[in-house]
Amino acid sequence: MKTISSRWLRVQPRVAHRVGPFDPRRRISWMLCAALTLATSSAFAQSGGGYAITRRSVGFAGATFQNGGGYRLGSTIGRSDSGDSSGGGYDLLGGFWVRNIQPVILEWDSDPLSPLRGTRSITFTASPPVVATGLPPVQAAIRIDLLDLQTPIPPNELCCPAPDFSAYESASCTAAGESNACTRWVGPPVTIQESQDVPALGIFLAARLQCTPYYTDWTAFASVTIFGAEILPSSTYELVTFASSCKGIETTCINIGIPVQALTRRSGDVVTLYNPPSLTAQPDGNDVIALVNKFKNLAGAPSKASGQIFGNVVELNLDVSGLDISAAVDAFKGLAYPNSGPCACPSVVTCNATPCAGAASCPGGPCVKTCVGGVNLNQPCLTNAHCPSSTCGTGFCRDRCGRCRD
């Protein structure tokens, strides 16, 4: 259905006449101005030559929308347009009819040989939308739709079929306790060291999956790597951006971006050759050797984003370890993905409800410490080193996906 709304109109009389207070021309001029105002929803403020046209919205009273003949007519009635302002992570768009703020443009490297494609991670970049010059950066949230979970190509050996996580796929979504339509949201990006032992290897930005939208200017980051229990090997996802105008109405908002499809590699397949597209059996010994090299922090080893594959929730604050190497060996043997997979949203565990000193204190989930302040506020930590300008706080139990609800 098409929507008809007025465009901005610049009223600029070719000749302006000064007339007396009772001159008929003044009355005609006023009536013409009123008619133009009723015919348009907004106009820029104009002044000059003794005249002023204020910026106002006036529409046809009655129903907000009327439909017919494949068209939809919308109208408003009088109020000054306050313009736009932003601050504190929000954008305020004034007036009854605001422009359609497009979300950011996401890009994912679809090259099957790209080193950015992981088995337990998705790395993307964001660029600004095509908008009028001078507008401030647009904030957006990123939703992850779980299209196809754990479908190895070619399939696993008959001995070791892939686990069935189809109850969490967005198209069907039959998982018990799930209230998010089997979609997840990308959380705040945090700075992660490539190696705790060798800081000179640099940092990268990572974001964990969560159950609620997080709005920010994603174009401010060079790239972001997504982790979470729902990011599984041999799976397909869609990334969808939601403009800031969608805050609080995400389920019905139409101001969203074009979905970007992203895929993950086979379990343990961290370096070339990759299958697919190679027809060789993967992972192989080269993948195991590559993770050993990463464990040693040798030059040419894969990144942490590619090499961390152990656990239902990848622990970003740890370096690649023997556990990741062991997981690659199991995948090399043809064993199925061993972890429990997605959790329902919202979490069944209440945040900060059950203090813990370790995993043994939390049946069914990890004991998670979080930063008590700074840029990584409320983000998981192991030591104070993971909390710039702050400290790592007390541990509390979370669900098996490392999440909790307020």
C-alpha cells in the first residue's frame, strides 16, 4: 500500500508588497498563505520583506488515515515543528510527520575464503545510510534472525548426526519459554585483547548476543565480531538493522534495513582449506596445528575470533587454550557439535540474585562476574584487567547462555 504525505515546501513570493492594514490585497495574501499551509504538512520558517511564514504542521481534521484505490492518505493538525535534537543515545524528531531515518548499512564478507568468517562468530562492518548532508549519525539496533541452525554441508557421518536446534529457528520457533520469536539482538561492543599474554598483538571489538535491543552508532566502529550461544557452526543468520525511530515498537516498526545474510563455517574449520567450498574432509590436521600455533601466539596463527570454539558460550576474556585445541581434534574425528546450544529469551535467571564463587555454585549455568563501571559496565570479566577504568565485581549465577533478566 502506498502512503501519501506532503513534502517540505519553500514558499518564496516573487514580489512582496507592503499594504495598509485594511487593504484587500493583505486579506487575499493571508487567505492564500492559509490555503498553502492546509495543503502541506510542513514548511520551512521564512521571513523577509515584512512577512514571515512559520514552520507548522496543519492537516485535515478527522481520521488520521484514509484508504482507497491502493493508496493511503495521512493527515495531521496544527502544532509547531520543533526540529531534531539528539543526546544520551537518543534522537528526537520533532513534528507530526518526521522523515524516514534509514538504518545503517551492514556489510558481511560473503567470500567463502574470507578469514573473517568464523565457526562461532560473525564479523560485520557498518557504513552510514545515504541521507541528506549535515544530519547527525543515525543510531540503530541490530537483530539476528536464526534462519538455519547446525546444518553441516556435507552432512556429518551417520555415527554422529548434528544436534537438532530447529525449535529455535525463526521461521518455526517452537522452543519452550521463548518470547523473542527466536531472534536475538547484538549487545554493546566491548574491547577484547587478542592475547592476554601478548598485549602487543592488539585488540578487537566484540559484542555478545542478548534478548533486548541495543541502540548505538555502529558506524563509529571499524568492525564488530558477534559471539553467543546462538552463533553455531554450519548455520545461517540474517542481520537486520532497526532505526532509532523503532525504539519501543520493534515488533511493528517498518523502518528497518535490508536483511544481510551471514553464515558460519563447519565446527573446527578455522583455516584453509574450508569445506565448503573445498571438497576435502574438514576440519583436518592443519586446523589443529593452527590452533596450537595460536596457543603459542606464533605469527600467522588465526585470530582469536576464529580460534575460540570451545564451550556453549565462548569466553572472550580467555586466550585460545588447550580446550579449543581439543574441540578441534574432536571435530577432526567427525564428532558432532557437543554443546547445548541456544537458550530461551527472556532468561529464566534473575540478574544479581544468586551470588557465586565458581561454576560449581550455579547448576546449569556459569558464574559470571561483571565490570562495575567504566566503558565495559555490566560486561563479563575475569579480572580487573578486563574492566578499563573500573573493577571486576562479584560473581552471580546466569543461565547456560551466560544471560540473565532484570
